[in-house]
Amino acid sequence: MSRLKRKASTDEIVQKLKLVGDEERALFMIDRELAQRTFTLEREEAK
């Protein structure tokens, strides 16, 4: 995943957390959504 995509993903998560504040139910929903994400390691190409 490129740095820009990671940054966008991180920004999206931060915005969601700011939006829900201390609302426990919403925090659990975000947690459940994030738990379903999958990650793959990418090898850096030799330069």
C-alpha cells in the first residue's frame, strides 16, 4: 500500500473517531469494521 493510501486510510479513521466522540456503540462499530480489514505486505522494489 502506498504512503498516500495509508495516509488516506489513517485520516479516514481519525475523522470517524472525531465524529463519534465518546459514543460507545459507535466506537464498537468502528472497532468491528477495522477488525475485518485485511493487510498484505508489499515488497519494496529494488531501485
